[in-house]
Amino acid sequence: MPSSETGVLTNVLVVEDEMLLRMRAVDIVEDAGFRAVEAVNADDALAILESRSDISMLFSDIQMPGSIDGLKLAHAVYSRWPHIKIILVSGQVKLSELEKPANSRFFGKPIDVKQMIVELQEMMGTGALELVANYDNAQASEGMKVPHTIDRSTEQDSLTAENDSLRLLLEQADIDAKALLAQAGIDAKEREAADKLQKLILDEMHHRIKNTMATVMAIASQSLRTATSTEHARQAIDGRLSALGRAHDLMMQVSWANASLINVIRAATEPYDARGSGRFLIEGPDIGITSSAVIALAMTLNELCTNTTKFGALSVPAGHIEITWKIEEDAQRLILTWSEKGGPAVQIPSRRGFGSRMIGSLGQQLKGRVQLD
């Protein structure tokens, strides 16, 4: 039943292994007038569904780590909980009607936000439409500043145009590669094998670029939500995209295998440690961490660094940061501590911004917990 008819928000289970994309999906669900319940993978999602009976929709990515992917999850959900409606998204595969479970819809990444909100409301009922129409007014009534000077539709159009350009470039790359093979005199059998290999490479590259574009859109959108001015939005987006770029550089160096935790922390803090002034103490045993953990940690550390230069220990000459960690061997657990010393008196934030949300989401992303003192 639509949320406005009962006074209780409808629950939508959001399943996405990439932290930033999950945060963006949560925003879309909430903008549509529903409540988001988060899961990092299919195993987490099934555990949630088995423990509660108030989930009305599954909103899931298809490519995910774990015992099953999003498509298998969708079929399992339809089989066990047929009343739950399903939305599937992917930047790599395209589903036919036969592949999808009944009562479901599929969308490619990057997601068209306006269309997705409409789809959610059509599938769940239009009772929440008023919430979306009055979104900016609701923010204003709560004392939040809304950057009306920022044209979000223009930004969406620009990103869509970039995606179209990407598709054309990939198609041209495919044509060029085939021409080079022919010029090299590779026979038909070798060419067939080369074509298959090239297709795999192009498909993977296309998937990663589209996922990156979706991440960039998520960063831009969430930065705009909390910006008090165009300049504030620009600075926030620049900083976050730079942090994302540094994390991708690290992953490229190790061919997207496990990266060094020390290198991730140093890369994240280096731009804020002016001329190696030594205001960061980084100490702990080096371990390898997966690509999803690299992105999550790098982006979270960027938020902490940005915050401390404005309001924390690095906003005053005598302040410094200690980042230390240890391994609890028996529990197979990493305990990492960010500690600010010599800074101004701590004050409770007046609102929960992008950085606070990201820090809170980090624990879920890494199957742990975050404690703020």
C-alpha cells in the first residue's frame, strides 16, 4: 500500500556491493518517498528477508561477489516471496524477458534518476509522489540550504552525452582491432580466438568504465544534495573525484588485485600533508586489501582529511593525526583507529552530511562496525 495512505513508509531492500553506488541507490529510494534497507550482497539480502516480513521491493545490482549474483537472488526472492516486486540494474549484462523473474524490471547503468523514481512509484503506488514534488521545499523547511543555482538536469544530460561518446569509442576500437588483425595476416582460426579475447576485454573495460561513470554520477549527485553554493559543490566534487582517481591509480598498479593497506592510507593522506610536514603518523602491519575495500577506505579517508583541515586537528598549527591499526589473529579482525590530537574542542555536527553517511556505511561495506567518539 502506498506510504502516504498508511502513514508508514514502504521498505525497499537495496543490494549493491559498491559503497558509493549503494548510497546513491538509497538516495533514489528515499527521493521516491520510500525507506531503504541496505545489503552489501545477496547473502546479506537473504538474511534480511528471512528475518523480517516488511520488505515490499528488491532493488539489486546484478554483478556482485558472494555465493550468488543479483539475478539468482531475484529468482530466489520471487520463488520464496512472490509478493516482493523487483528492480534489477547492471552496467554489463542486458536481460531478456525470459531471463528476468516475473514481476520485475531491468535497467542499465548509469541509472536515469528521474526515470528510476517514476518506475519505483509506478511499481509501488503513486502515494509518495507528493514527497518528491516537495523535496526542495521540505529541505528548506528543515533549515537546509538548497543550491538552486545548480542545474542538475544539465549535469545529467552532460553525463548521458559522455556515455554515448564512450559507446562510440568502444565500437570504433572494435573496428580498428579487427582491421589490424587482418593487416597482420592472422588466419581465420587465430582471428576467431583473438576476436573472442578482444570481446572479453572490451566487455570488461566497458563494464568498468560504466561502473566508474555511475560512481562519478553518485559523487556529483550526493555532493550537490548537501552543497550550500555552486562553489561549495565544485570543491566537494573535485576533492572526491581526485580521491577516487588516486584509488584507481593504486588498483592499476596491482592490476586490480589486492593492494597494500599502507599504500592506500599514504595515497589518501598525502595531499593533506603539506610538503611532508609529518602531521600524519601512520603505523601498523601491512596487509593486502581487495579492490572494493580500497575504494571504500580511500573515499572515507578523504572525507576525514577534508573535515580535519576545516574543523579538526589540521585546522590549527599544533594538531596532528594518528592512523594506527592492528590485527587480532584469533578473531581474524582488523582494528583501525583514526585519532586527532592537538586540535580545537570537538563539537557535535549540526547535520549529517555526505562524509558522515560514508563513514557509517564503511562498517557495513567491510563487514565490521564504525565507532565515533
